[in-house]
Amino acid sequence: MFKVNPYRPGAGLMPTYLAGRDSDIKEMEHLFDALCLKIPTQSVIFSGLRGVGKTVLINKLQEVAEDRQIFCKHIEVEERNDFISQIASCSQAFLRRISVKEKVKSLVQTSLDAIKALVVSFDPNNNSFSLSVQDKELYTSTNLTQSLTDVFTTLGEIASNTDSPICFFIDEIQYMKREELSALIAALHRVNQLGYPIMLVGAGLPKIYAMLSEAKSYSERLFIYKEIGSLEDKQCAEAIRKPAEKLHVTYDDDAVKKIIDITKGYPFFVQQLCQIVFQSVNGDIVHLSDVKNSISEFFKILDTGFFKVRYERCTESDKKFIFAMVACEKLPCTISNVAAIMKREVKAISTSRAQLINKGIIYAVKYKELDFTVPEFTGFIKRLPEYQELNQKR
């Protein structure tokens, strides 16, 4: 039987009650206010595991920024698409919006031509730019960093002259190519030096810290780094109770405690389990027994969806590497321990390590230590028949 359900598990789907992110939102409000006043502002990078609510948070922050009349564009980086074309498209959208202002029409037309040339002449196969033959040509460089910097400084000048601050919201940063990320950081660095009102709010897996540092040595001064984790018990209880209160349903304390224990406070897991529990309850109070009766379905849904889609991206050699990580029992684990369990040399399994990091399945916690980017992925692996069979043979 269908009934209204206040819980919304999904990829970046905004929950009916956003718990535990008040301080992050408040801090960002101050940064957006500074941006509107043309005060030089650092950009912000949020990192965290899958399912902690990074996308939900930056979507909420985009709403906050738009309320302040900041021009915002959301970009989701994809593994197979080039980022530069996306940023160019967003730039064109900004220029179209402010082109109605008479005092900058000539400057805008020049910039529109420049952005158009950027998109048309960019070759993603070798990350190079060819020279444009248009009369109003802005670029004479085939260097990606220089060209993107030209675009950003032009946008920044217009944004400053028209009191139209810009904020790019970039999700899944870990999928950016190194040369793209390096060019973006350099362009952002230059507009900061010039005091132009442009900033970036990004989100990605924990590996982005190393990516940013490797791309440009000064990136740690360019960005504010914020780590997003699971909810604290009080915050998690609010995420459980608040949505149901709108429909006059309450949870007893034991039910809440059990949900926190099962989900470990990860927002996506909370939404998923509570959706199942709420759907099965007939009365206006959720009891511990209701939660217990929903646990098997909860793990079945995760195992056939959230976990499986990531596991299926792995090659056979990747899976052997993952099985060895789980066999270490305690995570994070060192690559030397993984190699020992696999009875291989460290060098022989380095390719699998790199592939799994690139696929966003594992990440380097610190030097030579590894962990999964997906919460509770270890439990999923242990439930797999193929892992259980292999474990019996050891």
C-alpha cells in the first residue's frame, strides 16, 4: 500500500530535514557575504566518503548563494567527459545573463566570442588549443592553463564591473584530469590575486587533497578544506525523528538507538533504513521491533544497489585486491599487508591499487595505508559468496 514517506534516499537528493550541517552552512554564508562585497574570498573544498551528503550540502549552499544574487552554476565532473567544455558553457551562461547591461555590452560581446572560440578549438584528445581565426580573438596561446586563466580574468573583470559575483559548484572533483585541475587552480589563483569576485565550492572523495597538492603547491592556501563525515548521535537522531514528525509519527528511544547503530550515522544509510521502517509501520510510533524487522531488507537493497554498482566496476584483479584488504581485518591497512595476503610483491599489485583509486573505490588514508571510500563496504564484501568461499580456503 502506498503512503507518503518523508525519507528520501538517493544520489544528492535533498532530505526533508538536513541534519548536522548548520555550522558549515553558517560559515559559507559569511564567505558568500564577503564575495558580494568584493572582499577576496578563499574557495572551499568538501571531502568525504560516499553517502555522507557532500552533494546534498553543496546543493543547499547553491540555494544560499542564489538567495544573495550570486551567479551559480553546478558542474558534475564525469570520468569520460572533459571538464573544460563544461566550465566554458557555464561561462557563456553568465555572460548571457549580464549582457543586457548596456555599459558592458561591448566587453561582453568580446568575451562571448572568446568563450565560443575556447569551446570550438579545444581538443580533448591532447588538451590543446588551436588558434582562432575570428576577428575578435582573445587567445594566442595553445596552453590550457593560460587560456583558462584568460577566460576567468575576463569573467572576473565583468563580474566586478557589474556587481555580479560568481560561484562555481563542482561535484566529483576526483574525476578531473590532472591538467584540467591544474589549469583551474591557476585560473582561480589569478582572479583571487586581482580581487575579482569569483569563487569555487567543490566536493569529492578524500583523494582530492593529494590531487590538489600535486596539481599546484600553493593550493593549500587557495582553498579552505572541510571534511564531511557521519552524523553525531544527536544529529542522527534529528535526521531520524524530524521528517516523521511532519506526519505525526514518533520513534521510541530504542528504535532510534538501533538505527544509529546499524547506519553508523551515515546520512544516506539513515534515509534508506528509515524509508523502509516508515513504510512498514502501521501506527504512529516506531518501535525497536519495527527496526529489527527492516534490517534484512535494508542490507538487501544496499547489496544489490549502492554496494554492487561499485563492486561490478572492478576487474578480477581488482576484486582480489579488495578481498585481501578485507582479509586484513582492520582498516586502514598497509599495501604491504595486502601484498602479503595475496602472496605477491608490492610492485606487482601497484597497478590494481592505482586502478581502484582512480575508480573511486579506495583511497590513501596516509602514506601507504588504504581504506574504502564506501562506508561499510567491508561488510558487503564479507557477505559475498565468492569471498566466503575464498576465505574458507585460506
